[in-house]
Amino acid sequence: MDFSWVYNHSDIDWNELCHLYQIAPLGKKSPEDLLTVFSNSRFKCFVYSDNMLVGAGRALADGADCSYIADVAVHPEYQGLGLGRQIVEKLVAFSEGHKKIILYASPGKEIFYRKLGFYKMKTAMAIFINQSQAIESGLLSET
């Protein structure tokens, strides 16, 4: 299967990206919010198959200390082909030279990311806009 890779966001259809996140499923992210977060991310990957967006991811990086990989999504019909792995590997390669690369993952995906070299952090903390929902879904722990 041939895929084309795009590393800038100048021609992205934000509604198409919004749809990808909904079906991946990574939740509802508005086209406006996606434009904001991808515009503010130093590194980004968009993967196409026959002009259809089938994968995406980004890294918010400061250029020296920390690169934070987020929002890695693959279309359900294209999952299992290694696209998620390739997106993460490209974002890690782009982040080379940073002292740490942090990745935010959905619960249950830890084994996948461990195979890519990531370890669980013992001290990571977060504040979510909806704390109770984040606790309920397993993203946060009260202990």
C-alpha cells in the first residue's frame, strides 16, 4: 500500500482531521482547536492514502529540552498496518536532540508505546478541564 506523508499543515482539511480523531477514536476535537494545536506544534505528520487522510500526529517541542508527542491517530480501516508506529518513529526522529521525549497515550496503549522505547513515568501529573471524566476514563488516578 502506498502512502504519502506531509510534514506541514498548510493544506490540511481541518474538518477531515476532526473526523479522523472521532473515528480513531480519540474523541471530539473541533477543526478550530486542531488548527491551533497543529499550528503551535513544531513537528507534525499527516498520512494520506489516495488523497484520504488516514493518519496524523504531532509533537509540541521547545527545540532543546522537551518534545511532547500527542494526538497520534490512525483511521480504523488502516490500523494494524504499522502507520501508528511509523508516525511515532518519525516524530521521535524529528525530536532528536531533545533531552526528553514525552508521550501522552490513551489507557490500554502502554504496551504498544513500550515497544517503541517509551517507559511509564512515575511522577507525571496533570490537570484536566474535566477532572472527574478523566478519572472515570482511566486517564488520571486519584492515588
